[in-house]
Amino acid sequence: MSLSLHAASPSRGESRNPLFTPLRLPCGAVLENRIVKSAMSDCLADGTGHPTDAQAALYRTWSQGGAAVSIIGEVQGDARFPEAAGNLVLDGDSDLNRFARLAREGISGGGQLWIQLGHAGALTDPAIGTPKGPSALDLPGLSSAALTAGEIAALPALFARTARLAQLAGFGGVQLHAAHGFLLSQFLSPLFNRREDAYGGPIEARMQIVLEIVDEVRAAVGPAFPVAIKINATDRLDGGLTETDALKFVAALERSSIDLIEISGGTYFPGAPATPEHRRSGAYFASFARSARSMTAKPLLLTGGIKTMEQAERIVSEGIADGVGLARAFAITPEVTDLWRRGEATAPAFPRFTSPPEGGVTAWYTMRLAEIGEERDLLSGADLDRVIAACTDRDRRKAEIWRNHFDRD
Ligand SMILES: Cc1cc2nc3c(=O)[nH]c(=O)nc-3n(C[C@H](O)[C@H](O)[C@H](O)COP(=O)(O)O)c2cc1C
């Protein structure tokens, strides 16, 4: 790992700040600080699942900003189940040289670049894939077939292949995506998982496939390569994954070869009312992280709602988690880590949206990532309706490329 940009003597912000101490993972890899750029689906791949110059620029920018690790969101191992047409697809047909270039660019300023192993399952974009999750669902806005027993049995090898390809391409680690309602999170959630076989029912059965995947991914990449997982503390939905069950999952992960557990939460499921939030501001899942701490000695990363350096510092200094994951803060201020290291601008200026249209805030952040990667202004002066329209239009064009490339009209 390059230390070139960050090897200067500690400045005032850094000297006593626990955020700027290294973290050693069980596999032996060392993170140079405690701040991780959480996975964000950047929708900047080229429509054939390959990296673009915009992605190289985006991850180079984050690398130069001092994050210990940046995680690329939603990298698909199976092109039939994407979350969006701008997802990367890393499978046997991928041009590994193009991924290797992204892997190099994304660490050119320091830090590590990991990929998140995705599979959208029932939330596969129906314009370009075939939604299939643990159980068949037919609800307004969510229609999905059920995976067969044979298809479930094939999942560990699928995830393991992409993890191994990521390692060969030069990425520094992988993260299993088991949060926010995508396939592995669907298996964990009773809302999505109504199976009556060995993979459905009590949490011990619902987590089974995830643990099998962890084992096979580990076998594919060897003992010294970081394998992380992102989980929901809770789905925050009536009838969804509860904190009690999520803690049982954490206890099982403690016995696995996982290197880092990122705790976040929240899922969308049509018709399921949200459960009341315990906290309206601050780190959303801090109390869960405290409980998880008592179940596992694995390094924990806490993500969601962290907006200032003071909040992040307290999470690490009080031992609530070993590090923090930030997403929106990195979209707004890519150099947030270095600013905090210097004790400057410790609270990124989050935009405020009054009565945003549905999907507007996500579209804004997605286009903000494009703005950084493409180094051009896409947002100033545009209202959210226009931002949504631009985002939708871009995705429609990529979907067309996707369909032509993957031949699934
Ligand atoms: C534009 C956008 C895209 C996201 N894409 C992903 C993703 O691909 N994978 C994932 O695990 N989480 C994704 N997230 C969720 C973030 O990683 C994070 O859990 C969430 O935004 C809360 O953290 P924050 O309060 O620091 O933003 C995304 C968030 C945003 C804003």
C-alpha cells in the first residue's frame, strides 16, 4: 500500500485522533485509518459491465482523499441479476485488463480498493434482468420468481469466482453485500424469504446460504485476502429482519472467516410499514453495534447517518465500532478523510431537500458521483425533477447497451 501522500508527521487533527490509527484485520491486512468509503452503486460502468474512465477518475479522487478503503458498490457476478445497467459485471467473460486498470487507478493516491459482491435477486432491474429471489413474490412494484434448489446450490461458486477474479485483477479485498434488501439480505429477511426448505424458516436456516458463500469465497481467495460483509442491523420494516435475529447472524459470523462486519440497515419492501426509528439523527445503528460488539471480536464498521468528525471519533474512541463507513459524506466531499486528518472542515455540508420527489435524493447522489467522475457540472441550478430525468435517461441508454451486449431481449 502506498504511503506517499499520507506519511507526513501527524498534524493537529491526527495526533490524538483514534480515527487515524491503523486497523489490523484477522487476515493480516492493515487499514491505514478507520474511515471507509462505503459501497455506492455509481452506475458509471459502460453498459457491458466494464469499467470506464469516469470510474477510474472517481476512485482515483477518493484514493487521493485519504480513505483507508473505498468499496465499489454492486459488482455483479451474474449478468442476469443486476441492480442497474451501470453495474460492473465481473465474470468469466470479463476483460480482466480493464478491471486491473481500475484496481490500479483506485489506489494511486493511497488506501485500498475493494469490490462489493452483489446480486440483486428479487430486486433485479426487470428492464435488463430476471428478478429471482428466495421466494416468488407478486406485489405492486415487486414481482419475482423463486430460485430453485439447484440455483441456490450454485451461489457459493458464483460469488467465489468473482472474488477470485477480483483478486487476480489486483483489487485489495471483497465485501459480500448482505444489506439493503438485495439477494443475501433477502435470504435473511422473513419478508422476502418464505422458503420451507433448509434455507427458509428460523434465522439459522435463513443465514445458511450466506455462511456457505463466506466459506467458498474464503477458499477461493486464501487466508490473507480481506473478505468483509455488509449486513442490516434491522430491515426497519414490520415483518422484516429484526435486531434479535441480526445478532444471531453476527454470532455466526464470529465463527466464520470474515474479516470485517459493516453494520448498516434499512430495506424497501412494498407495503411493509417502516418500524419507528430509535434515533432521528446521529449514527443510526450505534445501539445495535454496541450489542454486536458483545457477540464478536471481529472488526466492526458502523455506517449510516454519520455526518461529522466528532461523531465518527466518538464511535471509535468509545469502542462502539472499530471504524466508520461513510457514503453520502464522500459524495459531497471526496477528500473528507484528509480534511478530518488535518482537523479542518469537520462537518461536510450536506444538501437539504425539502419535500423531494420519490427517488430524487438517490438520483441526486448518483449524479453527484457522475459529476466527480466526469469532472463536469451536472447539478448546479438543476431541480430534482430534472436530475431524476437526466439519471433515468442515462440509465435507459445504458440498458439498451446492456440488452444488446448480454443478448436478452
Ligand atoms: C447513491 C447511493 C448508492 C448506494 N449504493 C449502495 C450499494 O451499491 N451498496 C451498498 O451496500 N450500499 C449502498 N448505498 C448505501 C450506503 O453504502 C450507506 O449504507 C448509506 O448511504 C448510509 O450511509 P451514509 O449515511 O454515510 O450515507 C448507497 C447509498 C447512496 C447514497
